[in-house]
Amino acid sequence: MKLINKIKNRFKNFIKRNIILLVPTLIYDSIEKIPINELKKINVNTLLIDLDNTLVPWHKNEIPAKIINYLQNLKKEGFKICIVSNALPFRVKKISKELNIPYIALAIKPSTKPLRKAIKLLNSNIENTAIIGDQLFTDVLAGNRLGIKTIFVKPLAKFELITSKFIRLIEKRIISYLIKKNYIKKEKKQGV
């Protein structure tokens, strides 16, 4: 019991010291709900997008039609897009080919190296880039560590690995804490 309390206290202290790295720039229910004008307003023209539970449900390979339409609209508006995923290359490659979007697989987010690689691949810069993803501890943390804008979306699927379910519980508590401490304003929350 002492060990569990010790771990719990260390985790709480770590979170308090580093909470700013978990604060997203924007929060939306899903990727297609992000207004393109809002992205332009915050000076974003490059998007690094997570794959699982952001573009496709975790256990599926089919891209929802509304997301395909949204990505097409982004391209028409001149946005540069790259999929940056921790998933295996064969899966990411298949979906990126279908969308005609470049990709980086096995990204090991929250590492910033794959984000830098994607920005370079798209011939863009940090100031005009945002990452969109469904996880605070990978997508948002990586983006904030690099200094790009971060957009947190709800996961597309409820079905996940047991480890992901545990992390989701922690994320919920952190989001509540961020709202309570005014790191995230309720208007900014957009339904999460």
C-alpha cells in the first residue's frame, strides 16, 4: 500500500509540474467538426494528423465519409497534411495511399522527431503547424513539446485496448482538472 501511495504521489507531482504540456490549443468532438476558418484564424496551414481513433476507429480500416470530405476540403483550401501515427507501417501506408496523404508510421509520439520530419517533408514550419489527435499523452504532449498548436479530439471508437482504456480514465481526470484550474476555458472545450 505504501508503494502504491508513493507512486500515486509522484505521478501527481509530475503532472502538476508538467501540466502545461498537456493543455491543447483547441478541443473538438471530432476532426470534421474543426472549422477550417478557425485553423486559418490561428495561422495554421499544415496539419499533422493521428490515424487511430482520429481518422479511423482503432480497430477498423474504413475511413468515415465525413472525414474523407473534410480532408478533401482542407486540401482545396491549400492545407498541407501528413498522417503521423504510432501504428505499424503497413496499416498507415494503406490508409494514407487511399487518402493520397503522406505519412510517418512508428512515430513513437510523444517524441518530437517524427513531427519535425513531417514538417520538413511538407516543406512547412513550426509556426504554421498543428497536430490533431485523440490522446493527451501522445499527440498533445508531442505537439506542445515541439511548440506547435495542438487540437484534441474525442476518440472515434469506444473499443480499445485495456491499457488505452486506463489512459482514457486519466485523461478525463486531467481534462476536468484543466477546466477546474482554468487552463481550458469552458467555451474552448467544444463538447469534450
